[in-house]
Amino acid sequence: MINAVIAFVLFVLLLLFEVPVSFSIVAGSMSYAAATGESLLMFAQKLSKSYADSTMMAIPSFLFVGIYMNHVGMTDKIFSFCEKWIGHISGGLAHANVLGSMIFAGMSGSALADAGGLGVIEIQTMRKAGYDENFSVAVTAASSTIGPIIPPSINLLIWGYLSSTATVTLFIAGLVPGILMGVFMMIFCVILIKAYKIRAPRTRKFTWSERGKATREALPVLGGPAILIFGIMFGIFTPSECGAIAAVYCIILSFFLKKLNFKMFRSAMRETLSSTAMVMALCATGLIFNWMIVTSGLLDSLTSVLGTINSEVAILLILNLIMLVMGCFMGSMQILIMMSPLLMSIATSMGMSYVQMGVIAVFNLVIGLITPPLAPSLFVACQATGTSFNGALKYTALFVIPLIAVLLLITFVPAVTEFLPSLLGYTIT
């Protein structure tokens, strides 16, 4: 086991020196293989197995949809639609911000795509309406965390791949928690505005004619999330097929909206290929890292330590705390890869489904998107709008409260994640 510890330390040191994560994983795993006399042929086998897996085919299309929508500029219609319907109520634009992120989550599955695309439009509109700038950025960064929970979710797809859990079941399991996130955030927006006397003027009440026009303009864009969510929920398409169909739909839609051009399409494809390469490299090398943890006995030792705790509630709280802290310093995909063997072992020993454990893990890690020192969603939103990071952080950090509330529900009430998949006839494993 000492060899695995040395390999893990090497992996962490390489990360600190900003070596790409996939290379750091391979270097650490190779040091372990060399120390234990394991054949390096295993590396090639696991890498080829990962790249040949059909589950990975969904990743490029999901990434493309979110990137392409931002490039084409269709996201403004989503926010305009939400604004026209609920902008006039107390804190209305903040609610529209959250609702817009929930809709966009059904297309991209990415928090950063939301924060850097739709988020810019949301913040600019809230600024013009006289909203407090720091509060506007905080709502945008916090609501962007819904992206990796509501299907399609790239993080849930990766968990499904690592744990051999049905991706469709995981996607459906994330729908209720994603909706709860939005509802809790809307309630918390009202509490914050009143408690801190935040500047949040109401917009005028739009006429039914204006609402109808906004709805008609948004309907084609809303067709994308509808294709993905309902196609997956009712088993019409596989996740890979849904992603491909949604991508084609976006291209056709941009053509009819006269926003399709070669330069924009090429730029979106370049970003998609770059992001896909990073994600797939992490998944492939993650199999090697997991192999090292399992074969070294490190997993058994960690499981035994947690097994000495008699309370299942305490074990789950400790796991949540570990992942919350790790999420403050590392990316969610890296943590999923590192923690998946331990999480699966704990789930098995406690009789918990991999579906519930997967949603718990991913939910923990999205909270890290708005917690310092990294807070990538907040950083992207601030950079895109020229807002002070420190100024926006004071409100953003408070949004951890509703997120923790939803996390506790997911952790201790299995029905939150398992009821909907069971209702639709999917097997919970």
C-alpha cells in the first residue's frame, strides 16, 4: 500500500506544478506499476477500452450543443422569455436568472457554459434594470451550478461510465434535485433581498401580447431541451442519440434564424474538440488510477477506517464534507475519478444504490464551482462582465446555504433521486 501512497503524492505534486491532470494520473500510476512489477500492457488495454466505450460518444454532442448555443446567441431568447413572465414580481429578474439557467441546463449540462454565455446576458439585463451588480453576478454563478445536475449532465455520464450504472437512469435521477435547486435558490433570493436590503427593482408588468411574442420566439430554442429531456426520460433515444439529434436541431435552427456561418461553426467545433479531448483523456486515465487504488489495498484500508464508524449518518456526513472540501481545490471530474472506487465501496456496504451515490457525489462537486479559492463559475461570470471577484463573493458564498439544504435531502431521502426513475420503470442499481 505504501507504493500507492507514494504514487498518489507524486500525482498531487505534479498537479501543483500545473502538469495536465491526465498526464499526472499516468505518471503516478506508472510509478506504482514500476514499483510493484505490474505490466504496462494494462495501460494500453484500459485506454483502448475507454475510447471504445459507446457511453463516451455522448460527450462531444452534449458539449457541442452548449458551446454552439452560446456562439449563435440563442440563449438571449431563453432569458427574455423568463423575464417577460416573472420579471415584474419581487426579485423577478433574479428568479428569471435561475429559471433561465434551469432551461439552459437541459441543453448544455455545463455550469461554465451557462456562466459564460447565458450568464452574461442575465447580468447585463439585471444591471440595466438597476439591480445590485454583485448580487446579479452571485445569482448567475450560483444558478449555473444547476447545469451539471439537470439532464443531460456530463458529470453524471462520467459517473455512470466509472460505476457501470445506466446513464439514462442517472439522468432522470438528476431531474428532481435540479428542480429543487432552482426552487430553493428562488426562495433564497427573496430572503437575501429582504435581509440585506439589496437593490432589486421590479420591472414593468409586460402585456399578454409581449409575453406571447417572447414565448413564440423562445419556443424553437426550448425545443432543444424538450428533445433531450423527454427523449431520455421516455426511452425514445439513447443518451448518445439524444445528443446527436439536439446538435443537428441546433444547427438547423441557427440556419432558419439566419445565424449560421462557417467562421462561427468552425470556432464552436474547435472548442468542442478541445473540451472533448480533455474529458475523454481524464476518463481513460481515470480507469488506470482506479485500478491502482483497488489493487494496492488502499481502497480496503479507507473502507475499513470508515467502517469503524457505527453511524451511517456520520459516514455520509463525513463523505460529503470530504468531497465539499476537495471541490474547493480541484475540478469535479478529477475528484469523481479519484473517489469513485471508495464511493462505490461505501454504497455497497451501506446498501445504497449507485444512482443515489452518484447524484450525491456530483452535487457535492458542483458546490465547489462557487466556493473559493477557485470558484470557477464565479470567476468566469466576473471575467465575462468585468465585475470584482471579491465583491461578488460575499453574496455568492451565501448561496451555499440552499445548496447544502438540497444536498442533505438527496443524501438522506433516497426518494428524491430514485422515485422518478422507478416511476418510469427504470431499474435502480
